[in-house]
Amino acid sequence: MKRYEYMVENIQIQLRNGTNFEDIITEKLNTLGREGWELAGVNGTVYYFKREI
């Protein structure tokens, strides 16, 4: 049986002139993905992640 650990992260990005939300969130999600975290759900600015342990 697979086992998982979970993480809840409130990701808020302050947009300034020239800031691209998609680039910033993509970089953040890719960083977490390299650490083994898989995006499991989103509710507004709250992101839910899981990874197998």
C-alpha cells in the first residue's frame, strides 16, 4: 500500500509592472516538483501537495 505525506501551502504572488503570474507560479511548482511534490488540488491561493514516502 502506498503512503503519502501532504503539504498545504498558501501561495500569494504580488504582481508588479512586468511581473508575469504564469512564469512565477510555473517556477514555484517546478521547484516543488523537483522535490517530489505532486500538486493534488487548489482552492484559491491554497495549494495542496502530496508525495510518496
